Amino acid sequence: MSRLDSRARFLVSALTTLFVATCASPPRALTPDGGPGGETPAPGGSTTPLTTPLPISVIEAKYGLLSARTTPGVRCEASLRIAGGVYGDAPPGTLPGQTAGGDGIVTWAYASPRVPAGTANYTVRCLGGAASETKSGVFSIPTRPIAPTSFTVRVTTDPPPQETFDPDPSLVPLRDASASKMTATLAAEWQTATRGLGSLQVVDSSADITIYVVASRNSSHWVAGTDDSQQIVVFVSGEIGPRNVENNVAVALHELGHIWCCRGPDTSDGHWLTKQVSPGLYGVDKYGLMTDPVTCVSFGAVLSCPNRFSDREMAALGFASFPPPALDPCIQQGLALRSQIGNARTTLSSLDTQIRAIERQYPGGAPPAVYDNYVALIAQYNALNDQTNVKIRLLNGLPCDSS
């Protein structure tokens, strides 16, 4: 075929296509009942779309709360774009749909866990009949430091993000019991540990920090990212095997202390290198909570675990002044018994000295008056010694160490 023939065919084809495109009727929208729809004639022969904008005004947009006003009865939904941290919980990306009330207001209060400071975005879309509208905007997320005087904690058995570990199914009951105990007691334990100056609230969402309780054997730890996000992981089995529930609660207190303590001289990996007895603390508490490892002591069926911050730890937590630690009733009883035993031993020593002096002075027998005094001293010594032994047994039987 010649080139001329090819061009002629191409021209005919193009004209045919143009003819078809020109003559074809435009598609028509149908209403739900099958009739024509899509546009409505307007005066002057023009058309107006059925979809019209809804009035939307955003009343408040801040981290944790989004509120807008629109036409009463319309349905609205919202979405968020908030950058989460490397660690910790993430806020929601979508918010549930809701219908505007009689005042036209829709409000979303959503979980607002601690995330790095920055700028976030929101979008609100409302739809009513054939009318709809969308509004978008930004809001700031301020810096939210964690303060030991008032902060929130979430305790969960969910797998911790950014962690690699080998789950141990046999430790699941211990994990669940430890998590339940933490949830029930951490608030009171934190207040006691900080001598009544600290406040901790266990919450289901919007926490400052999350504690992940894990059914595995590893070293429990607190970790922070470069973006200041944080989390705590408590493995219920440590270096020497599974810990009991009370010990895991003490470990959680210890890891919470790492948020503020201990850095600088005489520390390593957040622990004190030198143990110092803190005034007013005794037994397992005498060195505070931030030594490694967190060691509990068994007193028969009772396990005593450290749960008091030392003076230097209170200062590291940011408390400029603080009262002396309140004494546990068991410690108070132990201190009283130790004092009584000490006084009795002083008296016994004096009696023993008097008795031995008489024996040395009268090796062959003492005069009647001296002998009567000698017998009285021995009776006094024996009675006091018996009383002292009873108090020693009471002291040894206490479920605490007052040394």
C-alpha cells in the first residue's frame, strides 16, 4: 500500500472518531428511583449542583479534644495525623462518626498519650443529605515533661514495641498476677516511696509512660528515645529465675525511678556505684530503691521488698525538701525491741560485774549479808536474762529487718 493510501485511511478514521465523539449524547446521572438527576435547571438556563456546602466551624482543636459546630442532625467524622514517639502509645488516627446535636456541636475527646512536642493535623467532614463540607487545620502539641509529683502510668501485658524476647508460656500466670498487682498498688506504693510527696495514677489510656509486663526471662529496664519518648519493660523472670509478684512490683518502682535517677558521679547505667545507708531507712530499704539488683528478703511466709527512696534519690527526683521517711509499724516495733534489748544487756553486764567481784573477793565463802546480796544479784540477773531472751525471739520473729 502507498503512503498516500495510508494517510487517507488515517484521515477517514480520525473524521469518523470525531463524528462519533461529537454526536454522542452526554451521560446522565440517575436518581435513586432510576429517573434523571445530577443537575437541576436554574433561571436563565444554567444548572446548579445538588451537593451544597455545609457550614462547619471548628470551635476547639487541641491534643485530646476536637470540637466543631455545623447543622443540627448531620453526620460528621474526623481524622488525625499526629506523630507518635519511638516508644510509648500512639494516639488514634481516626475518630468515630457522630451526629450533631440540636445545637449543631460535635465533640471528640480522644486518648492523648504522651508524644513528642510538635504540630499535628485534623480533618472534619460532615455530610447531611446532598450537602457536605470538609474542614482541615493544625494544632500544636506542647512539651509535656513527666513530673514525679503527678503523672500517669498504663500497665499492660501487650508485647512491648521495639523489643526482642523469647516468650515463655509457663510465665503467663506470673505475668498476669504481677500486672494486676501493679495496677492495684502502684499508686499507693509510689506515694509511700516518695514520702507522701509523689502522686501516680494508673490509667487505661493517655498515659505519660507505659509499663509492659512480659512473660519472659530478661533484664527489666527503662528506655528513652532521642525524641524523649519512653517505656518500661518488666520481665517477670530475672537473672536468678522467676520473681514473685511483690518483687516485680518493687522492680516496677525501681524502673519508674530511672525516669529521673540516677545520673552523674558515682553512677553507672542509672544505678549508684556506692551504697549509702540513708537516715531513717532500715533493712531492705536502707540503701534506697536505685541499687542493682532490686533484692527482697524473706521472713518466713512474708517477703520484704524495697519500696522507699533514699535521701539522695529524693533529691535526684527533684524534691528540694522532704520529710524523714515514715517508719513501718514492723520497723517501729523492731527498733523498740532493739532499744529494750540494748538497755537490758547493759544492766546484765553491770550485774555480771558485781557477781564476779564478790566471787573474787570471797573465794572461800562470803559473810551472810554479802552472801544474801550475792544471791539477790544472781536472781536479778537470771530474771532479766530470761526477759531479754524473750524479746530477742520476738525481734527475730518480726517480718522485717530493723537493722
